[in-house]
Amino acid sequence: MMKLRSSRLTVAVLAAAAVILIAGGVATASNMGFKLNKMLKVGGVVGSPQIGKNWTSLPFNNPYPTIAALCSQTGLPIGSLTGAKMTLLSVNGLFPVAICGEATAGTIAIPAGKGVQIEEPTSASALSSIIIVGSHNPTMSITILKASSGQQGKYWFSVPYHTTATTVRDLCIQAGLSTVGITAASITRLNATTGLFSAPVCGTGTASTTPLVLGEFVEIRAPGGPNTFIPAHF
């Protein structure tokens, strides 16, 4: 994974590395095409259930309307035993799940702006990386609902590949998330290699030092919501 550093210049370089021209398009700050080589951690580890869960960002405009489309166009393995497992988080706090190659994968839509968790069992067909393509929608707004019990209100936010937010603190500010008391929002990252979560609270020092990662979604929980924003980008 390539980490987005605190330096604006570094982020610009990383974004530029992921940018390509699309048919009929122009690579500008408001209309960019992306091609990203997304690294994947394959397989889990007994006793460490989060290892191998790859939190994956997708461009807001992409050719993956369903889980089946994401499976087929990225070449992820199929089959009940070896197929990649895809998980989403719905607005009602439920987790739609499908395995590549199964009929259910074609019935689960991937909403624009939301990330997908990808898991691959260890097998000869498992991929250590996939190519993700798409472009940005600079007018699309994101709404983070007020968090309640359990998973309700949590949002798996696909961080744009050319975001100007380099840290959790930056995203807190962009989204207008609360930093006050029990209404303070938190933003969670999952390291698929170590299986460790980091969940800094907006307004804390840890939020300023926790970087966002290119190609990785984050989970936003906003007890003080709802919050609606248009993500800033280069």
C-alpha cells in the first residue's frame, strides 16, 4: 500500500501516479480517470479474524454496478471454496455478503461512494493485487447518517484517489464532523496485513497523525450526524 503523507506534494504525486486518460476524457482536477494496482492480503490467520480483510475504495464512477461485475472485471477467483468474499455495509447497518461466482453476487449493487471489503482464501487462484479503474464524480455528495446502536449509521467511505485529505483530521474537517464530547465522530481504518484497527476520534491528536491510505476505504461513525459533504480533491 502507498500511504498518503502529510505533505500535499506527496499526495499530488501519488494521485498523479494513479491517473490515466480515459476515452474522450481529460485528466483534470474535476474529471480524472484512474487505474490503481490495489494490493491484497490473501488468506486469514487463525485467532486473528481481521487479517486478510481488505478495505477497498472504488472511484465514484466505475464499471462495477454489482459485486459480480467487480469480481469478473478484476479477475478475482470464483467458487464456493476458493472464491473471493465481498462484503458491503448498508444504510440499515446490515452486511450484504456474496462470494464471487455465486448467483447472489449479481443481485447486490455497489452504491457509488461506498467501499467494499474483499477477502480471498488461500488458494492457487488467489490474487495478490487487482487493477481498479474508474473516474471521479466531483458533484456527488456524501451523507453520513447519525450513528445509533450497533452498525446503524456507520458509513464505509470510498476515499477518492486524488483526495486533498491526507489524515483522518483532514477528513473530519472536510466532512464537518463533530469534535465535541459524546457527539464527536470517529474514523476507523483496518490494516489487512496486521488485522489491527485504528479509530481516532475527530479533534484528537491521533486524528492528526493517522494517515489515509490510497485505495483504502474508512468507516465513519458520526453520533452528531447527519453530515452531508462533497469530498475535496485535486
